[in-house]
Amino acid sequence: MASPTLLTRVCHRLRFIGDLSNPKRILARHNLKSEVDMKKRAPTRQELLAEVAELRAQLGQAEATTELREFEQRFRLMAESIQDVFWIAPPDLSKIAYVSPGYELVWGRTRQELYQNPQSFLEAIHPEDQERVMSEIAATQAQNIPWSHEYRIIKPDGSVRWILDRGFPVRDDQGPGIMFTGIVTDITERKLAEEALKASETRFKAIFEGAAIGIGLLDLEGQILKINPAAQELLGYEVQEQVGKYLSEILHPEDNSSTLTLYQELGAGNIDHYRVANRLLTKDGRRLWLDFTVSLIRGVKGEPLFAIAMGQDITDHEEAAERISRYHRRLQGLAAQLEEVQEAERRLLTRELHDRVGQNLGVLGINLNLLQSLVQEGDNNQIQIRLADSVAVVEQTVALIRDLMAELRPPELDDYGLLEALRSYGAKFSHRTNIAVDVAGEDLTPRLEPSVEISLFRIVQEALTNVAKHAQATRVRVTKNVDEGKVRLTIADNGAGFDRTRQENAKGRQGWGLITMTERAVAAGGHCRIESRPGEGTRVIVEVPR
């Protein structure tokens, strides 16, 4: 601030100079007797310039002091509004020039206590960290260089916090010494997150390295980034040989297209995972079957980062399944051949019954009728009775043989087709069981293969037999229709129905009738399914290619 004496003198002289144009005013205002005294009193130009320069310097210092005071106010406003701790102290920490209110929040102790005992903050450092921290502080202070230390403190309530303490040397303009200023930040949450991440990485590494199944990390293009020991053992490659290869290089050529399509969908983020059985080629050329589960790993914003693939060797299982499939196909072939043989035998037996037994029975009937006419009524009543009884037995036998021939090979099937054969058989079934049978559908042109027609006919026979034995039904409807290139045959009854799951669990397997129907449908190139619920009847649905 400018000196009041100097400021008054300068103002007085400037006023005196301003009055020089009016001598009378000067003489009256300044109590002068003559103009000679006035000239003696008037300041020279050099005196006035010197005094003005001195006044300007003092005013400049005052302005700087004001700016410094404003800066200090802004600094305090900033330092005292943040949660971090801002501090200023000499290198030996013999006193604390300034510490922000954040100290009380972070350390849980008062600033007044720190001002009174500048090194009291060291007492809060965790015992396991104290020696290291004090040694590091001493080393950096001695060299007047910046420092950055991470350590734990124990607050008065017993809680432990991690802090980051950073200090910077600053030259003091008012003296030759060095001051240190620093910022302390509570990094407990960051440390906990780092420890959690480290623990997670440790667990992942243990799982990755110790897993009994092969695991690999791949980029979004399918390039292998890392594989675990189990994968190395499976494929026979060393790590340096495997890393950098693309998935397409180890997949069996026949699996490449479908698998890579799935992987592209995964890499684009359209799906999160997929599971597939793949064949892989080992280093020595062997083929392995692996059950692959591939999952996409995303970033915090949901963006695809990389993929993790896990593969379990199922070669033995797949080879066993392939052998079973071959056996099954062979059994189906044998079953079809057996069915053909049985049908051939049925046709042969039907012809034999018709050509031999039927004809012989016919001749026997004619002879019995002739004998019956030769014996005069009343001549021998006992013979007449015997002859009539024999004729009746022959007629019953002929009827039974006709029914048996129809069962073995219905003539309508060869002559008129499947639908007419079903109507004829349904009528006989209704007559025998008192269960109404309705047959509906459309004839096909051209007809199905004979082997398919006979298979469908036998399935209906088996289904109606099951209805008679178990269903307690009063009506059965047989429907044949064509839908999208398939022939569908449906046998539906209004009987008691059953719980298929409970029945299979109780018996451990399906009944032979259901197995037979299924096998016949498969042999015809189609499939058979059973739908039933207690109290709602049963539906047998068979579908075969047109």
C-alpha cells in the first residue's frame, strides 16, 4: 500500500502546479506573501517526476498484494472443497504450513492435532507399511525429488484405508529453502477392485491351467491366442505351434463351413454362445470328436472382445454312437428283409390254404351233401344227424380259413389298395368286437409301394388289436391324408387313454405292440408317434414319404 505521507505530498504539489495560472489563489491558499515565495515553493520537474515514480511503485506493490490475497482466497476455496488432502510442509516435516479439511475425512483425525504434532500422521500408518514408507520418505526428502507412495492407514475407528501420497518440491520465493506440497488420495476402492481382479485372474489361471478339458482363447477372427495344457495334450501341438493358428486350420474339412458360420455370428455379437460337436485334426493326423462350447466375452460397454472355447474329448462316445447307428441300420435292413420274408410266407400260406385246403374242404363239403341226399329221411336218423353236423363243421372251417387268409394277406390290398383293405378289415373287426370303426381318406394315384402299403396295414392291425385289449373304446376312426409330400395315417380312439411317461417308468420300456408299430414305420422310411392322456383316448400317427 502507498505511504499516506507521500501520497499527500504528491497531491499537494499537483494542486500547487494546477494553481500557477492564478497567483492570487496560490498566495491566499498557501499563505505566501509574494510571488518570489511562490516560485521558491514550486517543485521542480525532476522532483515531481521522482515523487510520481515512487508513488507508482508503491501503488504497484499494493496491487500485487491484492492479487496475492485474491489468489490465496481462490486456493483455499479449491483446497477446502475437495475430498483429497492438500498439504504444504518443509522437507523435514517439522511443521505443517497448511493441510486441507480432507485430512479429517481421510485420516479420521483433526487438523489441529496435526498442526500441533506435524508427524502424528505417521502414527496412523499400518505397522506392516511403516518402515517402508518412512524409509522412502526420508530418501526422497533428502534428495528434494518428487515422491509417490501407496500405503495403508488405520483410522481411529479401526478401519483400514489405502492411500496414495504424492509430494513435490517447490522453491520458496521469500527465501532459499525448499517447501514440499502434496496431495493424498484415498484409493481404497481402487485397491479393493485391483485385489478382486487379481484374485479373479488367479482363479481363472488355476482353472485354465488345471482343467481336464481343452480350453482356448481366440480373437474375433478365430485366431488362437492361448491354449491350456489339456488342449496341447489333445491336439499334440506345442504352445508355440498352436498359438497363431486359425480355427479353420484344425477343424475337419467337413465341419469347417457350418462351424465357421456359427463363429462369425458369435464374433459379430449376434449370439453369445453356441455348442456343437466338431471333428478336429491332431498334429499326427488323427481325427478327434470334441464337444465344443464357445462363449463370447464382452467389454464393459457390451462390445465383443474375444471368445473362450472349451472342448471335451467325446471320440469314444461318438464312435460308439456311430457303431450303434450302423448296427441299427443293419437291424432295420434285417427287419425289412424279415418283413418281406414273412409277407412272402403269408402269400404262400394263403395260396396253399386257398388252392389245397380250401379246395379239399370244398370237395369234402360236396361229398357230405351228396351222402346226406342219398340217405333217405328216416332210414337212419343217427347217420343223418352226423352228416348234418359234419357239413356244419366244414362250413365253419371254410369261414375260419377265409378269415385267416384275410389276416395273412387281405386280397383287397392287392386288388383295390390300402383304403379299401382297411375298410374291409375294419368291418370284420367291428363285427368281432362290437367297436365301431370308421375309415376315411383319399385314394392315391399312383399307389404307394406295396411294401409301404402292407406296413401301414399291419400298423392299423396292431393298433386295433391294442384298442380291443386295453382302450375300453366304443369307436375308432382311421384317417388317411396327404400333406406336404407325406402320407399321414391316424388311428384315434375314444377310450380311456394312458400316461405314457408313467407307463414307461413302471415297465422300463415300451410295450411290444408300440415297438412293432414304430419299427414298421421306420422300415417304411417314416416315423410313428403315440399321443395319449388319461381319459382322452389315444392317437397313433404314422407319417411316410409320398
